[in-house]
Amino acid sequence: MSTTRVSYDLVVLAGDVGGTNTNLALIGKKGGTFSTLIERHYATKGETSFLAPLGRFLEEARIEVPGFRPDLACVSGAGPVEGDRIRLTNAPWDIDAQAINREFGLRTFLINDFTAVSYGVLLLDPADESQLRPLAGRNAAFPEPVPGGVKAVIGAGTGLGVGYIVRVGDRTTAFPSEGGHVCLPVYDEETRAFSRWLEDKYGFPPGAEAGVSGQGIGHLFAFLAERDAAAGRALSAADAAVLALPEAERPARVAAASRVSLLCGRSMEIFVKLYARCAADASASFLPYGGLYLAGGIASKNEAWFLEDFRFMDMFLRSYRSHIRAILARVPVYIVKDYGISLYGAANAAASLM
């Protein structure tokens, strides 16, 4: 990679702020190609504001890649954009574009995290399985993406994000949504009982994110453990150890133990099926014949749970109406394997917004 400043048409400070991680990078753009110059990762809940890690990052970038001061910044956050501020839904502080400009002299765009993921999806090659893993149905060929068709992005991480991409004429634009907070799409007696358990917890019928996210995995495990205890079934030592953890630490342990613990494995199985129902609902809303992309870290890190025995696609393709089943069968579904897509997406969004 060249380190000559004139090698790039644009250098973007790209940020991706979620409930767990705050990721920052300098990304250079040359034509239609984006290259990472320096990238750093911070624990969101360990910071007192966005300005603190940003200041440290810019100082490191000044030393490690001298001469590459960013032309502008584009920061994505897990929450709605309200004017020049993102009110993060799973983090202890907000992001303020005017404060970034005052502190660092950087013109700053703020976008929703799934707007960034959506702009990142536009840079991926559907033919490259190291970037995108296609999910085929049990008895059907993988549908070809429709050129120029609507694309939708749904991703379970700390929370559940939804976005979509529309092409009108020669312009392609990504839009955010709060689709992660539609109703939890239950599908049998067990998931209806889970929904009632969540309603008791929150005092209102739960949104999809309460079951389809990292916190959702934790909720599923706690629900199943509580149900087993009520039925007089003793927890294994491994399951008791998971239940003893703080809530924020349970999801990763559940996923890690899902092949050796029946309760953890059952949690992951229900999670994948609920995820599939959320994806089917999003597909019925957006008709994403250009592709439906499963982003967020959980799908890429737990791919086998989605693929084996066609667990995800069998549930995705189900509907009580034949014409909806036909629509779902036309939707190409991919797991996004590149976890850095949000940073490239923020850089691509900056270039588009300029």
C-alpha cells in the first residue's frame, strides 16, 4: 500500500460506534477503491465520550501515517440520527458532530450504523465467498440478484439493525430504519412463552431486538434456564456457570458453549430461527431482490448454526400465504463475512454525501 499523500483522492476518518466496540480508521479512496491506512478498536463502555478515543486515535495516526490528515469524518452509530447528534441506544454517551468539528477541525457527517453497513455492502463482491456467504434453500437453486434491485441489510450484534438500499436512476442511496424494534416474530408455543416472559420483564410486548441480538441470546438462555428450574430439572455445571455471569457476558459464553451444553445449544437454535423470521418479515416489507444481507458479528462468527440442516433458510422460507413464500424464494440471502464493512461503508457514505 502506498503511503504517498497524493495517492488518494480523499482520506476519510471513518468511525463505527456500537454498544460494545468503537472502531476508528483512516481510509483512503482512489477511484472506486478504498484502503485502510490505520485502524484501532476501543471498548465503548470503557470510554466517557466519543471525543476521548478519537483524540487518541488522531494522535496515533499523526505519528504512524504522517501526512495523512483526514479531509473529513463520517461516523456511524447504533441509534437514530437527530440533526448533528446520534443518540446511541446501547451506549452511555452520544456522538455530536459539532463537538468533533470544534475539537478537531473536522467536517463531520453522522449516519446510522446500518446506513454505514448498507454503503459497505455496495463494495462487496457477491461472487467472493470470503466476503459474502450465500445461503441456499433445501430444495432450490440460489436465486440470482436482480441488478438494480432493492437490497436490505439486517444484522444482529449488541442490538438488531435494519437498513435498505435503493437505486433510482444513476444514484444509489442507503437508508436507515428502526426495523429492529418491530414485534418479536414468534412461531410456536415455545417462542410465544418466551415472548410472554419478555413482556413480564419489560412490562410491554417485546420488540424483535429483545430476542434477536446478543442480549437476545442472553434472554433466551435465562428463559430456558428458568423454565427448566420450574420443571425441577437441574442445571448442568456449565449452564450454572453461564447463569452466574453478568448479563453482558452471557451471550458470548452461550455461543462458545453451544456445542457442549444442551441449554446453550437450544438457545442458539431458537435465536437463529427467530432471526430467520425477522429476515423474512423485512423481505416482505422491502422486496430485496437485489439481496438480503445478514450483517453484524453474530452470523459471521456462528455460521454453522445458520447453515446446518438448512436451519435458517427453512424458517426464512415459511409463510402462511403461498405468494409470500414465492417472494421469499426469490430473495438472495447472504451472510456478510467482512466484519470491517461498517468502516468502509462510512468512508463510502462520506464520498457519496460529498
